Amino acid sequence: MKAMLCKGKKEIISSFKYSEIKDALKRDDNLIWVELENPTKDELALIKDDFNLHPLTVEDCVNTNARPKIDQFPTYLFLILHAAGYNESTFKVKTLELNICVGKNFLLTIHMDSIPSLRNAWNRAEKNISLMSGGSDNLLYQVIDSLVDNYFPVIDMLDTRIDKIENEVFSKPQEPTLKQIFSVKNDVLFLRRFMAPQRETINLLAKGGHSFINPSTGIYFRDISDNLIFILDTIDTYRDTLASALDAYLSNIGQKTNEIMKTLTIIATIMMPLTLITGIYGMNFRHMPEIGWRFGYLGFYILVALVAGGMLVYFKKNKWF
């Protein structure tokens, strides 16, 4: 747990002691930001009492993987949002839940996993008093804006993977290509599952009507909403592109299979008359034409070559291969 205090909108105390929070909260011109990463039960109980949090809020902070939402309580506004990231070794997309409580002169951020975008927002606020002196709603905007900006590297990573898939599909589609298509498609659908309700949550902030959110701040949240709309449109485009890539992959594989079957059919068709000829001359009758002919063996192969060559010429003339 760490806390930051903007005292009287004039001074930032970044190493603020949590034990002094109650006294600091009594002054309306103070702004306190408390940051909890993977909090213990004692820490949750402490902030529940000091900030008068509802039991359902604490429960939502403990139970992760909740949908983005916004709840209004008498003394604060509670939000659940999700940051985006990906595993650099496996390139799998992941979301990191962030719980936020914003009150008249405080901001609580509670999360179980490390969130780089939140850490960046903390570092900026620590060095720039204007971010803290603008009020809790302005600080909330800075946190959400940093969180949403962190989606763009993930989008770029997905774009790179999709470009690679498209190149493989139209050049040399193989079984690993199909696995890549389904892997990226799962990531896209997983990301969209959180992005859609998150956009609605930000829209509610942009429309105003919430306590502790100044109506003049709504335009900033609308800007974040516009970014989320762009991200959602991009995700939908990726989903359609992957569907087209899958169709193209299956079409290419089907075409390759048809070419193989055509080649095998031509070979089998050529072999049929040759099998007939060898079958006839392979019968064990004593009296058969050409049995005693001196050039019968050579004549047999000449006949076979003529038949096979004639069929190849016929197939080529009809553009069957």
C-alpha cells in the first residue's frame, strides 16, 4: 500500500503515511491517492473502515475477472475497468482488472496484478502537481486515459500477427498457420468481451450526472470513449480479417487437395489400360498371339509407351493438367 497527498493544491507529498489519511480527508482542498496492489485482508479492512466502503465494493475488489461497470454510492463512485497486456514470450493477450473508488477528495486504486499503465500515471502525478490539483475527477481521467492508451501496443501486436498470418495463408499455408488463426481469433474475442462493456462504462462517465464528477470533465471522458470506439472498430476489423483468412486457408487447402486428387486420378487413368494389357498377356494359356514372336517383349513396351503417351497428349490437349 502506498499513498500520495496533494496538500492544499500546492504541494505533493509522495511518501504520505497512511495513518495520517483520516486527518487529511477532513480538508476538502486536499486530494489523496491510495494505491493497493495485491492487498491483504487487513489492508482491505483498513480502507473499508477509513473510506467507508460498502461490503459489495470490497467483495468486487477481491473477486477478479468481473465485467467493467460503474456503481454509485453515497460517498464515492466505484468503477471496475480492465487494462490490457500480453505475454511477450507467448504473445497471448491478457487483461488486468483495476478497481477504482473516487470520492470528493480521494482516489483509491485496487488491483491484484501489476499494471504498467497505472504505474506510469502514478509517476506522472508524482512529478506534476497540476494532475493532482485538478481534483479527483481529473485524476480519475488521467488514470483511465493512461489505461486506455496501453491498449494500442496490444492492438499493434495483433496487427503484426494478423499480417504474418495473411502472408502465410496466401504463400504457404500449413497446419501451424491454422493454429495461429485460431489463437489470434481467441485473443481478439477475449479482448472484445471486455472492451464493449468498458466503452459503455466510460460513456456513462462522459454523459455526466454522477457525483464527484464535474460536468466540465465529461468532454475528456468523451475523448477516451472515442478512443475505445476506434479500438473496438479495429478489433471488429481484425475479427472479420481472421474469418476471411480462415476461409482462404480452407480454400487453399481444398484446392491443393483437389490438385493432388487430380494428379492421382490422371495416374490411375493412365495405368488402367496398361493394367489391362499386362493382364491379358499375363494369362497362362499355351496358345496366344505373339507368344513366340522374337520382338514380342520389346513390342509390349512400345505399345505401353504409345498408350501412355497418347493419353498424356490427350489430357494435355484438354488442359486437364
